[in-house]
Amino acid sequence: MDDKVILKELRDLTKDRQSWKVNIDCVADKLNNAYSNAVKAKALWLLGEMGLRHPKEIEGYVEDIVSYMDNDDSKLRERSVNAIGRIGRADKNLIIPHLDKLMDMRLDESENVRHSFVWACENIASTAPDLFCEKLDIFYDMIFDSGQKVRIEAPEMFRVIGKQKPDYVIPYLEKLEWIAQNDENRIVRIHSAGAIRFTKKALEESCND
């Protein structure tokens, strides 16, 4: 089948969320080598969204999705990381066996993949912050990444953790304050200030409990 036809079918399915549960197998089939990278990339993205809503039904395909983190095509690595982030947001237990592999993606040569790594970790941390509380040095270092997209996204991890586990962000508050006041990138400054604000609010609320 022509790529254009398949991609249109996947786009149409993306809009039809009510039918996602019964079409997971069909979308996962698009990951085999009979299909182009463009189709695989779209399928990976959709499987991530499906997994967020139907984690039990996606469980059998998690390893297939993770395998694309080793692909030569950076778009497929990016989409694989995205998908694991969404699936992990729904059920951390599905991605815990692959967490070390996910963490390795912070070193990917592609800026888009590294950006997706931070975004995926934020997704997972929103429901399972404990997985990242001892890993915040990684995200602090990524505020100084060579890629602007990565730098902009990295402070958001401190916001996510700060809202739920503010004690773990305390050691970074002074550093984030400096970045919020001095970084050359306006969005990095804004996101760092937001992380500080959410963390301090959570600390105040915990003191009042």
C-alpha cells in the first residue's frame, strides 16, 4: 500500500480515539520492515498516545517500541523515546525494565532525540517522580546542552519534580536562581523561574500541612 494512503489512515485513526483500543495491534504491525520509516515514525507516535490511554493493551509492544531507540534514523529514535514517555506516564511498571536504556538517550547525537528524552522523562515523572529524584544532576547538566531546544526543556523537569518532591530540588534552587536571572535564553530563564516558583510553593504547602 502506498505510504500516502497508510499515513492518511494513521492520521484518521489519530482523530478517532474511541477506536484506539481495538486498533493497537494494527498500528503496531506497522513497525515491521515492510513499512517505510515515515510510516514507522507515525506508528510509534500513535502507539505512545494509545499507550497513555490503554497501557494494558500496549504492554506486549513495549519492547518493540524500545528497540527503535537503537535505530540509525534519528526520527525513529525520537519517536520511540516519545512513546515510552507517554506509556510510562500511564504505567511506570511498563517502562522500568527499560529505564536505563531511556536514560542513555540523553547522550544521543541528535538534539531532537535529547529534547524528546527530557520531555519523556517529564511525562513519566508527572506520575512517578521517585524514578528521577536521584537523577536531577542529569537534567541540570542538560540546561547547558549545545541544543537550544534541550536547554529550554531541561528546567521543566525541576518544575515537575518540584511540585511533587520539592525537597529534592532544594539543592538546585540557588543554581536555578542564577540561571533565571542570567541565562542568555529568555525561555530558559522563564522555565527556570517557573521551576523555582513551583518548588517554593510546594515547600510552603508542606510546611502548612
